[in-house]
Amino acid sequence: MTMATTDDSTELMLRDVAILRPGSYRDMQGRPVRFSEQQLREIAANYDPQYHLATVNLDHSDSGPALGRITALRFARGHLWADIAGLPQWLATQLAEGRWPARSAEVWRELDGRGPYLRGLAFLGARAPAVRGLPALPEPVLAADAGSGLINVFMEGEMDADNTAAEGTELSRLGAQNRRLSAELENLQQQRAGQVDELLGQLRSEGRLSPGMEQCGLRELLLAMHSGGRDSPVCLADGTELSQTDCLAQLLRSLPPLQLDNELAGGTEAAMALSAFEQEIAGSLGLTDTEYAQIRDARTA
């Protein structure tokens, strides 16, 4: 890897640096850690330099100046790729000479509700990396030559000639859109659950909702009809259309109030257990079906 001579104050760039790939590894403390392809896509989509700018260091040093900054991330061709700007001349020279041959990504498992996020990137010298077999570093280029440098990198080797910068921007946009839609969906589900609970509360206060109806999953049925776009319209006999949920709610509201002190309110199991002959005996004794069933069951227990 060759590089034109520049003065010591010049900052250089690296485009398309492979920093991570799916697999199982061990972190600096020896703990097992695994990155799936989906997690690497999330790291790329979640990256926002305006929120947290991942920086470059040597051997995971957390002190001193940043030796570069990650300006973009993207997942493609089985690797997480980074664009690095602001490399000092001396570091670019040492990278070109192979003095820092390995890379080690620093990743937060979760950052402020954004999911997995790139904290920084360390170039490693003598230290062995956790992730081996990453593609070789591209040649550093001047910031002013970044466009032509990108073309040269593609022609020299390891990468397909696609518009990876546009891909990274699109992934970032899609990630932000996905987070927004997920929040909207969660809010909508909470609103629908509130509406269902309000309906059930009204039916319960009016005496139109028996314990058996609730135990049979009425609430879950109403929520399921709301979700997944399944609440399709129903055409009534008079030509009007109602959603399935509204149709069921209207049916429930039309039920007569229940007599909650009779055997039906306590469940029909005892009443249905009586034969016609037993019901006749219960009537002659002045007992309700429930009372007769309790006496019968107590004697036969």
C-alpha cells in the first residue's frame, strides 16, 4: 500500500474499512459475544454521528485525542464497513506500513433506547484481534481526493462497484423510519387496548357481561380483530357497513342485562347438570337448580 507524501498537518481518509463480521467471539474480558447479520444491520442503521460520533484510537485507549472519526457505517457483503475521516499523517503512514494491521470494533449493546451502537474503533498493533480474517485496509486518500480514491479502492480489489455511500445513507433513513413506525404501532396498540377495556367496562357495569364471557377470551378476541388489518367491514341487512369490532360491540350492547344473582350468573354448569326429572324434584321442594345440585353433589361426594 503506497501513499503520496504530505505535510504532517494533513488529514486523510479511509473509505470502506471492514470492522466487523457476523460470528461468535470473546470480548476483552474473555466473555463470549455473538453478532448476527441482523445485529450488524441494526448497528449500521442506528449510527448517527450527530448523536454520538464514534472515534478512532490505538489499542483501545480511552485517553488522549481522537485519531479519526467514523463518518458512515453500512452492512454489505457479509461485513460492517466504515468510512474514517480525520486520520493524522503519521497514523496513515504507519497504517500503510502495516504497523497497525488489525481492527477491533467497540460496540455498546444498547445506547439510550437506540439499540446496539458503535462506540469506537481501535487499530491494534501487537495485540491479537477477536475478529480475524477481515479484508485488508484500503489506501488512505486525501479528503479532497475522496471521490477518486473511492473509485480506485473498488478497482484495486475487494469490493463491488456499487454506491456504498448511498447504501449507508438509505440504511440510516430506513432505520430511523423503522423506529418511528414501531413507536407509532405501539401507541396505536395501546389506544386500541384502552378502547376495548372501556367497552368491556361499560358492558360490565350494565350487567351485559358475564364472568363466563370474559373467561372465554372476549377481550383477546376484540384485540385480535383490531390487529393485523383483519377488522374488515361487515354489511348488515339494512345496507350499512360496520367493522367487525363495531358489529360485535353492537351485538354485545344489545344483550339484555343479566340477572347476576341467579344460577346463570354463577355459570350454567350446575343447571345443565340437572336432568329434567331432577329439575322437577327441585321445583317440588322449592329449591333452585343450583341449590339442588349442591345438595346432591354433597351427598354423593
